Amino acid sequence: MIFSFDLLFEAVLFGVLLGCFYAAVSIGLSVSFGLLDVPHVAHPALMIFGSYCTFIVTGWGLDPILAGVVLMPAFFVLGVLIYRFYYETFERRGTEAGVRGLAFFFGLAFIIEVGLILGFGVDQRTVQAAYIGSSLSIGDYRIPYRMLVAFGVALLLTFCLSIYLSKTFTGRAIKAVAQDEPALRLMGANPVRIKQWAFGIATGVSALAGAMVIIVGPVEPAMDRLYIGRTFCVVVLAGLGSMTGTLAAGLILGIAESIVLMMLGASWAPAVAFGLLLVVLGIRPQGLFGR
Amino acid sequence: MKYWISVAVFLILALAAALSGVNEYVFYAGYIVLTFVVLSTAWNILGGYAGYVNFGTGAFFGLGSYSAVVLFKALEAPLIVQIIAGAAIGAALGFAVGIMTLRLRGIFFAIATVAILFIMETLMVNWRYVGGATGLQLLRPEVMAPFGSYTRMLFVVMALLAVIAVSVARYIQVGWIGRGLRAIRDSEEAAECSGVPTLRLKLFACVVSGALMGAAGAPMPMYLSFIEPASSFSLNWGVSALAMPMIGGTGHWIGPVIGALLLGSIQQIVTVTISNEINVLVVGVLLVLFVVLAPDGVVGLFRKWARRSSR
Amino acid sequence: MGAPLLQVKAVSKHFGGFTALSSVSLDIAPGERFGLIGPNGSGKTTLINCISGSLRNEGGQIVFEGKEISRLPAYRRTRLGIARSFQLPRPFHTMTVLENLLVPSAYVTHLRDSEGEVKAMEILRSIRLADKAHALASQLSQVELRKLELARAMAAEPRLLISDEAMAGLAGAEVDEVLQILFDLNARGITIIMIEHIMQAVMRFSQRVVCLDAGRIICEGTPQAIVGNPDVQRAYLGA
């Protein structure tokens, strides 16, 4: 195990970029699970599905990020449909929705994963772009351009979503429905339509998140399992319902994972997110900024 | 009394089959189906009775397998010791996970079980003694007479474990513990205010569930003559252990048995005739179909049909 | 007052930055009929939750029959003699009405099912729910659910019963029916704390009333005194 401050600094630097990336891919879950209380364990699977869709669309000549943006409306509709189905089948009936809701999303995740295997095989897929493959050199450090791109998109996404949730009427309604649904009903707003809209946004965002995943590295169908740990770790560490917390939590996870990667190697890195998640659940389940 | 007679008949049949000249494949596949009977019954004690969903069945199952391997490699421990150790370690893991997360809402427990699954896998991948990522080949000990093959013996052993698991589930369901668990599932807050020690009962269910899963995992390395982390700690064990009770029916101990027999057999057929991927797809699709259309499972459908035909 | 049955001493409770209860103190005498009123959000249910154990209070103490119970989990407090009904009924919906009562029978009074059933049927008869004994809890009407909440609390053989808005949303005759049940329980020696919005019920039932507003007690006294109190009127009608 080699240790030097140079390596540590590089790991932290990489960790910051990685952390923002993790924050961006978790934002969708922050809305669907953090705000709407939907047990959405299929979020990572939908995101990886977004990665594969990006793969297809870039095959038609589009830049990956653009592909992600182009896919967002379609994924928004998909999200609305999924929430509608979930609401009609489970939340409305009320009784024992918890177990069945969880089982439903678990099954959905598996169906998506196997669907991807059947459609694309188990081999890894990548995309090509001008910024993938080369690195920026600053002094002794090399930062891969694709990480910078992911970093930039992540910050933009988090910023836009935070503004939307705090400044627009619909956005504030989404936050309100998380806190006090009866009050919202009294104001004349329809909570189900608001939640539907929010879930659609969360899924639409996942499309762009999926694009970033395949930009940052190759994807394979089973990757959703790993991302369950990362996304839930970020959302729980942030505290349910906190958007800005997502960025902070993402950074913590990114830096932790990067340091572990440097010190112990790739065989230990997958456990970091899950381990951090367990620690948070055990010590401070409401997270850093939870409601 | 009827129950115990059925149990005796079942065990006698299993033994008789194992000693007969029936095709070896029956025991090869039957062992897996019986393993699923144990896993789904164990899952249902916490998931069906108490309402706490475990995605990480593979963690307990795999841990049982690995503790058996360690005991076998270090002490040449006999199978019965491996199984007891598997149960003990599974119980300990159940207690640890429970104490940490059962105070929280159900979904946090579910996510924590996934976390445990991956952490266990990572630990074993990095442990050279048990073969790391590539795993370990194992040499089976000599099979005891009167069994013709090791697989046949394992088949009977798993039949016995299945009987133990189902009997435990039945005892819990019918007794006062079962009533408390159902109260927790229906309304945990009201249960607590009705005098039910909710945390203790949930912990108890988690420990029993973990113990049975660990016990089921112990003979697996001997069955395969091989062990490796990826398949031992796969999330696929979790989805099957969850799908089988949801398909069979979660309120009654017979539900997981029906689900395991049905889905387990379908899985064997599909894996052999089509592919392993389609197998997982079938499990996922059936799970979603039943959860949406027949939430009370086969048992529920049967009850509805019985009520309709008695009119 | 002789030795009080329940003492709430300077109890506080915060949710993040929000103060739900601010140093609330009151004593409940054995056998008393006690009313707790206050506008929505004043902290009534939070106070009840702290007494029953669903929530842990942060400042102060809760003493029941001379024993400090602030650190005890809710199920222990129920076994000591504190029972409560819920504002929004929480039946064990996959069980029948009878089975609902068997839960406290088994876990509080430790009766075997055969004995528990006998006692449960007695309770159901006394509140006129016996005909629904074998109906699934999920099929009951609103007023039947309210009665089930009370019946389940009664099956725990409490010395203190907290009724949380048991009459909310009920029509005239139904209110009288539930009120009579509470009177009968009190006649048997059970101390009752009633939270209610239906003023005529509180007036008829309570011997003493306390009014909460924004986590503080703003008035305490007889029903007549409370109703005439300007602070109480202001709290309900707004500044």
C-alpha cells in the first residue's frame, strides 16, 4: 500500500468529481424516494436503461449528453405511467402497500435488468465522444475530461432542480405534498397529479443521469445492483427530502470511495457505498439534513 | 396431528426415493427445490408474518455456505456441525442487522439487507483462505451407507431441514408470537400500544429467519463441490426467496411451500430448456403479476374459489 | 387531590426547529374525567403520544402511579395500565374484531385464547359490537371502528384510558353512544383523558379541562370556566 500526499490529493480531487457525479445520479431518487416516499428500488435499473438508450441514440450520431437530454421527455412520460400504475395498484388500496410496493419495484428492477441482458447481452457497452478518452493536465495531475463533463452536468442538474423546487409553483407544491398532503388538498391542488408530475421529473432526470453513467465508464446490465448502494447511500446520508444535502452526501461518498480505491484497490470499492449506508442507518438514520 | 402424519409420510417417501433406483437428476434438482422451500419459509417468517421485506437472503445463505467451507477446510467438520454452525452464524447476522435497522421503517431494513449482501460478498472476494473471487474447489467426503451417492444423502438432509423450517413457521404462525407479528404487520403503532413488544418480536423473527437461511446454505458447497462469492451472494437468491411466498401466499405456512414447489420446478425446467436469463425474467414477471393481480397468492385464490363453490 | 394517578412534569418536545410542547405540567387524579382541548396543531396529540410512549419527551418527566415512565417503551406503559385509542383508527385489518381484542388479551393481561375470547365477547357486548365479533376489521363502518379502538383499549384493562378524538366525524346519536361508553368505563373506576373538538361532549363529560395552544397550557379549570375564558376563545378563533 503506497501512501503519499500527492496520491491522496489526486484521490480527493477525483473523489470530488466522482462525488458530484454520484449526487447527480441520486437526485432522481431524492425526489421519488426522499420526497414522495415511493420505495423505488428500481431507480438504478431505470437509470441503466437510460444508459443503454443513450447508447442507441448516440449510434445515430448524437453526442451522448445531447442524447440524454433528448431522452428526458420520453422518460418523463415513462415515470408518470409507472407512478400512476403504482398509485392505482398499491397506494390507493392502502393496506399492506408497503410489502407489495417493495416487492413490485424489486421485480420491476429484475425485469428491466434481464430485458437489457436479452437485448444487449452481458458485454460492456461504451460511447464515444471528443471528451472521452483524453485528460486535462494540471501540473502533475491528470483529470479525465469525461469526469469534468460529468461534474459540470451534475452541478447544473442539481442547481436547476433545486431552483425548480424552491422557486416555481409546481416545484413548491411538490415539496409541500411531501410535508403536508391534507393542507395541499385544502388549497385545491390534486396531490396525485403533483406526485405523478414529480415522479415523471425524477425519471426524466434519470435519463440524463444514465447518459452520464455511460460517459463516465462502460455499462453492463447488472450495474444497477451496485448503484442501488450508491444512490440510496447518498439519499439516506443527505436526509430524505434535502436536495442540497444530496450534493454534500455525494461528495462524502465520492471522496470516501476514491480514497478506498487508492488504498485498498478495486476489489474493496463496491463495499464503500453499502458500508457507509449501514453506518448512517445505524448512527443517524435521518441523515445530515433530514426532515 | 394430521400435520405430523403428513410430515412422517413425506420423510419416508423422500428416504425411500433416495434409496431407490430413481434417476440421479431427480435428486439433483430436488435438492434445489427443497432448498427453496427452506429459504421461502424462512423469508416468510419475517416478510409475510411481520411485514419486513428482506432482499438480502443471499447474505444469510452465502454466509452459511462460507462458514461451512471454513469449518470443513480447517477442522474437516462433519455436515451436521456445518449446518448447526450455519444456523448459528445466520442467527447472529440476523440479530446484528435487526438491532441496527428494525427500529426504522420497513424500506430501510430492506435496503440494509442489500447492503449486507454486497458487503459480505466483498469480504469473501478479498479473503484468500476461502479462495477469493475465483472460489474454492472442494472434495466431498466418502458418502455414508446406505446412500448410493452424496447428492442423494444431501437430498434427504435438505428434506429434513425443510420439515424443520416449515414446522417452526407453523408453530410461530399458530401461536401467540404469530398473532403479535400479524399485529405488527397490520399496524405497528397500534400493536405497540396494545402491549406487543414490537422490537423484540421483530428481532426474534429476524433471528429465526436468518438461522434457517444460514442452515440452508451450509450443505450447498458440498452439493456443488465448489464455492465462489458471486453466485453464493447473488441478489437472485433474494428475488426467488421473496417471489415464492408472494406467489404462494404469505399469511399461511403452506404458502411458501406451494410457491417454492411451483416456482422452483418452473425454474429448473426453464434453466435447463431455455436459459438462466429467461429464468430470472420468469421469476420477475410472475412476481409482479401476482403482486398486482393476486396479492394473497395461490392460497388466497384457493380460498376465494372455495368460498364461491360453497355457495 | 390525593396522590395523582398521572403527573406530567415540565414536559417538552421538539421536532427539528419546531417546538411542539413547551414545559407542559399537569396532574390527573385517580378516577377523574379530564378533558384536553386546543386548536389544531396545539400539541394535544403530541402530549398524548409522550404519555403513551409513542414519542419520547425531551424535557421533564412523566410519572404514573408514582413510577417514572419517561424512558419506557410504549408496550411497557400499556402493561402498566395506560391505554389509548387513535385519532385515525388503526385496526388490525387482516384480523376479525374478536381477534383484534385477543392481541391485548395475550400481551397485556396474558390470557389464553379461550379465556381471552370470553372476556372479549363481554367487552363487545357492553359496547354493542358483539354482532360484528367475527367480521373482518377492514369491513367496519366509521363508528364501529371507533368502538373497536375503545374496545381494544378496554381489553388491556387499563387504569388510565386516553381517548383521542374518538367522536370526530360522528353524527349526533353516535356521539352520544360513544360518550356513554366512556361514562360507563369511568363509573368502573377507569381514569379517562378525553381529547375532543366536539365542545358539548367535552362539557358534558369532563370534570376538569385544560386548554393547550402552541405547545403551552393557556387555561385550566372547570368546563364552564374554560368556555368563558378569553384566552381560550382567542386561541380557537385566531388573533
